[in-house]
Amino acid sequence: MPWVDDLVALEPVARRAPSVLNTQPVVLRRAVDRLEVGWDPRRTLPILDPDDDQLFLSIGAFIEALRVAAGDAGIGVSVEYAVDAARHRFASLRPGPVTRPSFSADEVRNRVSGAGRFAEPFPSLHEVDQIATSAGLPSGMSVLAWEPAVAAPLAERAHRWLFGTPEPRRELRDWVRRGADDGIEPEALGLPAWRARLFLASRGVWDDAASDLLGGHPRGLGTLAAVVDADPAGGPRRLGVLGAGLLRFTLQAARHGLRVQQLPHLTAYPETRELLAYLAEASPGAGRVACAVRVGTPEREPPLGRRRPTPIEG
């Protein structure tokens, strides 16, 4: 039990890990000799994450954040993946060898995600590649970025689908929560303040009529990139590994003064998902697109977001 107690004490650091729309789906379950990691199905996104890819990425990022904090504290952790969708179980954490992480617990604790518009000039493709190279990504994982001429039309199509289609629009609105300890702030939508207020207030017929006005063109996108996996099999376990890599990429980007924000609508909208797959196949290091992100420097640095305590059972 002391090992479990010591690991649970690091939860405030691990909760700073990125999760899509800040849904924070992780649930921890204590046992005598291990700490089980699962998820709350009420904190999933059936429309914006229909295959649960972003869910498993989020859980993998949480586990990696916990391992970083544990390594910083001299605590060894081994991860045993045992995905059980029916019971919402993902992995068991057990005592293991102590490893010195490449990042510190303070870097995880102070991590800020991208929000709002990114300022120009946007990061170059070379800079994104250098960040990925320095981040210590898992074998087979890469980060591909594209020039604005390619990225902007993709983002605009997904953006208009997100705001112009009732189902994803409602799901997004459910997770825009000002001042809450989960979800995203209205500023994270990247809309002018009056449009964000209109988006949150509009309903019914007016909502449909105003969808183009609400969404419009995604300004200040930054540099569009995708997490690409060379392993064709994929699956939850592999996504957990990629989630660890995603956390490392965001922390390495922060060392460059850059922020990273996940864009789930680019992989949820079938048309842009297919286009991303085509672009990835045509690029060096081709593979399956696991998620899309944008990278840049916010015009206004967002505050350190709130986080709810991770539920701990047992």
C-alpha cells in the first residue's frame, strides 16, 4: 500500500496532462499492489471522437504525466496494458524500476495548452520537426506539419462542419464551461468574444441559421500538424503509447515558447479525416493519423487552466 499511496499523492501533477476538450476522463482504482487506470464513459465524445482514439490518447498522456512525476520523486512505475472496454479499464500500474524522465514534474504542473488565436509568424515546418525530434517520441510515432496553403482549407472545412452541424455543435457547446474545473473556456474556441457569446446562447432554428456566422474562417490557426503512427494495427494500447508521446511533444514545444492544442473535429469529420490520411500517406514516414493539433504562440497567453481532482476509487 505505501507504493500506491505514494503514487496517488502525485495525482495533482498527472491531472495536468492534456485531454481532448479538457474532458479529463481518467478514473483511478486503488488495489493492494497496483493502481488501475480506467475512464468515465460519461466523459467521452461520441460525435467528436467516434472511435475513442482521443480518449485513449488522453489516458496515455495521463499515465505518462504520472510516470514523469514518479520518476522525479524517485518512484518506479511499470505499465501493464489490459484494456477492458466493458469495464472501462485501460491499464494497471505496478512497482517497477526507477527511470529519470526527460521532463520534470514542474514542467507538467505548469503546462498550458493552446487557446484562442495564435500570433504570426507561425512556427515553421522545420521547427515543428525539430521539436518532435527532441521530444523523445515513441518508436514509430512522428509529427507531420503542413504549410498554411494546405492546412487552412482543411481547417476551414472541419470548422464549418463543427459549427454548422447540430450534433457536433451541441457536443462542443456542452464542454465550453467558463470558470469550471473541466471543459474549455470560451476563448479557446478562437472566436471573437461576441461570436463566442452568441454560440453559447443560441439554440434551435436560430442556431442553425447563425452557424456560418458563428464559425466562419478559423483565424490564427497556427501551424497544423498531425500525430502519425507507423504501426498499422493501432488499437487502444498503441494509442496509449502515442498519448505519452503527445505529452512529451507538448512539453518540448513549451520549451520553445509554443503551445499545442488538439483539434478533434479534423479527425471526426469524415471528409477532412480522409484528406489528412491522404496527406500522411504522401509524406515521408507515412502512417495512420491518430490526431490533429495546432502549434503556435497565443496572441494572449491563456491562464493555467483549472483541473478537477481525478476520481480515486477503492
